[in-house]
Amino acid sequence: MDIIRVEGGHRLSGGVRVSGAKNSALKLMAATLLAPGRTTLENVPNISDVHVMGKVLKRMGATIEVVDEHRLAIDTSAVDSWEAPYELVAKMRASTAVMGPLLGRFGRAKIAMPGGCNLGARKIDMHILGLEALGVKFDTDHGYIHADASEGLTGTTVTLEFASVGATENLIMAAVRAKGTTVIDNAAREPEIVDLACMLNEMGAKIVGAGSPVVQIEGVEELHPVTHRVIGDRIEAGTFIVAGALMAEDGDIEVTGFNAAHLGMVIKKFELMGVQIDRIEGGVRVHRADVLQPVDIQTLPFPGFPTDMQAQAMVLSALADGSSVITENIFENRFMFASELVRMGASIRIESHHAIIHGVQGLSGAQVVSPDLRGGAALVVAGLIADGYTEVSAIHHIDRGYEHFVEKLVSLGAHVARVNVPDPSDD
């Protein structure tokens, strides 16, 4: 069993370059199904979720060539299956992103009900309702969703109840092959959706308005393969910004490889806490905060504060001079991380979807369990400033979204190691 062991108290210096965005790369991989032929994706993160999505595509008949560590050539010419099997979808709910492109290409899809991080129900009702408006007929049995658009997809106006990223992406990928024009009202605005629309437009799609609440898609007869570069991972960048705010030596560290505009609300909130963040070309320079001020944060769809940065923000709040409130509006189980941070000495009280955090003087190293992807990374960052040693287990969650996380921290001067220890459950 691998764990991450952190010795706290060592200052960070230098710079770190973040990898390609997990939440973009996965959907771009799914989108290759729409264009038979060889599409090349660059700046792809080498993480376990990407490996799972690769297996999903291969199961359908695609071939994937690993050109180098961060470049994949995906050939979907021979794809002859429209099923995403349970054993793969259960590992990662983003596998459901193949539903839209399968419907666009084949007019049908069979998708296992999704799994992934244990963050709550994360139902795909809005995906189904939106696709039904385009003419898709759904049936469910034995844990599978059967989607049938054999009579064709027809463009229409779809109004989403909530600005769901997954529903917006699936609708866009189906609508690019629908007859006529589709309008998505109350669409999600995340940078990863803009990246998806950019690649689809390069393939020959006609998408206008991605990144705004209203997206218009004019259906086309076919799409062609392209070469496309994945945007930088704003959440990984945010995680390293928190590390720098806590532990940067002699003033600052540099975090590059991403667009700082994609973290606008995060940077604003951290600046209110007393962290100095300077925009530089391709990223930011982060100065260590001498005194952290309390802050109120609400997680909201982009351009609001991302739920994927909530746990990292809680680490900062746990050390602020005063009391902070974090309100989680996206996932009901996202506060599982708080109980692990309390084991390290934080003072946190959970009331419904609010976390009230009373700042403490310091944290102490402890054995903690990674509850999910972002919570696990945040516990490692907390260990950087904690007294003594912190051991984070269940790090397979972290592997889902952070490439070479330990190595990048070590390059900044952190005393962090990935260690194989006996699994206590084997006793």
C-alpha cells in the first residue's frame, strides 16, 4: 500500500509547471469518437483517469499510440461498439462523457451508471433530459442506460436547470451532429468547456458562445481529425498556489503552465486573505502570507469559486487569524475532508452545507486518509506546514488527477516521499 509521507516545516522555492487539465483532457479524448481517423492530443496529463478513459476508448475499438508521456494519438476509425462497460465507468464517472459523441456518431449508446469520487449523488438526470429534447430515447435496466437516437438528432433549445458541466459537454458533443441548430441556455461556462468547443470547431463543428451562458451549435454532416493542445490544469495550479502561500521561502514561488484568468475568483479570495499573487507570463508568482485573514467562500459554477478548490482553501482558512465560513453548493459530501484536517489540529464545525473554520496557530502531523481527489492533495499540502510527519493514505485518489505530485513538491524543496507500507487490513 502506497502512502505519501510529508515532513513539515521545510520552505519552498523555485517554480513548478502544471500539467494539462484533467477535466479537459478526458472530454477531449471522448470527443475523438466524433471524427473517425487519427486525432493527436498534446499536453495530456499522465494520470490514472486518463488511463481509464483510454481503456474505455480501446474497448470500443479505438487504437491509442502514446507518442510521448504527454501526447496521445487516438485513432477512432475502427470503433464499432457504443458501450461503456461497468468495470470502467465505475472507476470514473467522466466515462459518461462518451454518451454524447456516441449518439452523434452512431445514434446509440449503452452506458453503465457512473461511479468515481464519493461526493454525493452526482446524478446525470440533466444529461438525459437535455438529450431527450434532441430526440434521444432512454431506457434503463440492470445498471445500464440505453440511449437510442436511431431516428436522428434534431436541434432544439435546451434550458438546463443548473449550469452542469457534464450535461453541457454531452449536449454539445451530441448537437454537433444534430440536424439544425441547438441552443443550450444556462450552459456551464468553465474553461474546459471552451477548450472542448475549440477542438470541435477545429474539427469542423460550428459552435458559438462557449464560455457564456448561451451556446449555439449548428449541426454538421461530419467532423475530421485534428491536433489539439490541452489547456493547463487550473485546479493543480490552485493547489500549488496554496502551497506557496503557506511555505514559499524568501517571498515567492512561480506556478506556470496555465491561464491565470481561469482562477480569477480563487485569486481574488486568496488576495483577500493576505496572499500576494502576481500575474506573470503563463502563470503567477505567489508570495508567502505572513498573516492569513479569514474569508467567506461559496462554491459556485464558473466564474465562481470552484468546488475543486474548496478543500485547499480550507487549509488556508484553518490557519487564518479569525473565523472563516465555506459554503459548499455543488456536492453534498465534499466536507468529508474536514474531519481529516481536524485530526491535524484544525478547528472546524460542519453545519449542513456550511463549514465554520476557526483559525489555529498551527497544525500537527498525523495519519490521515485521502477522502477524494482534491481532499487528498489538500492533506498533503497541509502536511507541508504541520509540525512533524503527516502520512496520507488512499492516495489512489490523488493519482487520479495529479501527475508526479510528489516529484513536483520535492523539486520545490518539500520533504515528501511516496512510500510503500504494509496494508493494515492484511493483518
